[in-house]
Amino acid sequence: MITCTSISGGMTSAYLAANYPTDLNVFALVRIEDEACRYPDKVLRRRVEDRIQKPFIATAEDDKIITTIFDLEQHLGREIQWVSGITYDEVVRSKGGMLPNKLHRYCTTWMKLAPIFEWWQSLNMEPITMNIGYRANETARAARMKKKTNDAGVLSYKGIVGKHPNGKNKWATVAWQSPRFPLIEDKIMKTDIIKYWADKNVTFAEYNNCVGCFHRNPAFLRFMWQEHPSKMEWFAKQEGGRKGTWKEQTSYYGIKKMLAQETLFSTD
């Protein structure tokens, strides 16, 4: 079975790729369309567009993630496949009927799972073994994922597999990956990962994932308003009307008005 590593841009999945080499490596880029958040390096922006074969204005994550993936590719000495689904703007416009939230986390489906699944489809392969970067203290996460597999230990995904005679998309549930958790098997903890990257020439963002992720607590999101004001403005502008808010208890503009507590997070 062909093996693959799903790389997120954080230290853990990068450690996984570096220490447990697989046949393929894949990274899914989350894009937004906001010119106010435009990625500043024109040369790197064009390199990204060449990789994903789509326009690239900005990412909802820390801009350092672009450098991370290119640095990591040099460190690995192996190519990383870049993929990207629909933009986050399009997810908000046309999917779910409401903003993604803790109970309806469909943003991950459309911007991470879907493009990786479609990339796998394009290779015309049998189900692959996918290395997942869950650490030794994340056995509960691994157990939840394993529960979703079939008797053969393979996960399925409902995706587009063709067209009907009337031109509409044909959907089907397809078995496509068998998850494996090498870091859990070898009892690798966060301290091991930080130690490994301490003397390596790979740049990482201090905080991974989308800048305005709704899983983050309000105090941390207030800190993000200081660190990434343009991107937090994008998240705040998505709220309102039938779409609702990212978090039940407050809006992102409400979070902006909170007293900043940067000493909780800043390393300065």
C-alpha cells in the first residue's frame, strides 16, 4: 500500500514527515480572497500559484506557513504536493448555511479533506496508508478516527466521482485511506518534537492553524487581533445575518473590544 504524510505546517506533522518518510507528502493550503491580507512576497506568491494551479491572494493562517512548507521541502529532500480547495470565502458563501463552528466543522472538510481526496483521486491509486501526526498524549483523537474506519481499517469519504447524464455531479462514498499513528506507536511527545527542530533551518509560525479559528478561546482571539489585525478583520466581516457568529457567546468585533491580555501568550 502506498504511504503518505499529511502535512499541516506545524512542528508535529513536519517531524512526522522528517522521521517517518513516506512515498508521498501532501499539504492543503487554506486561501482567502481578501486583498487587505495579500501575501506580501510577490515571488513566493507566484511559486504558490504554480504549485496549486489556482490564484493565491492570501491565507487564513499565519503567513509564515508558506515559508515553512518550502523550508521543509528542502529539509526533507523530497517534494511536497500542494493542494487547495475552494477559498474560505466560498465556503462561507455557499456551504453549510451558517458559519462553521465547533458542532459543524465543515470548513475542514472543504478546505483540507476535499482537496487531498481529489488529489488522491487524480493519482488513480488504491487506498493509501496515511500517517497522521497525533502525539503520544492524543490517543483519544486517534481512537475517534479509528472508529470511523471499516473492518479493514480504511476510512471512506463521500466525494464527486463523475457526472450524471444530466450534467449534475455524481457522488459516492469511496474507501481511500488507512490512518496510521507512528508518533503514538513510538511514544513521541511535544518536548521530543521541539527538541528536534531546535537546531534545524525550518521556520515555523508560533501558533499554527487559521488565525481566527473558532476553537480558540476569546482571550487568545483577542491576542490574534493584535498579531494579525487584517486577518481577524476578515473573520469578523464574515459574521452577521443568517450566517450568525463563529462563537455562540460573542462576535469577533466583540472580542476586539475586550481588554488585551498579551502577556498570556507573547514571548517578548
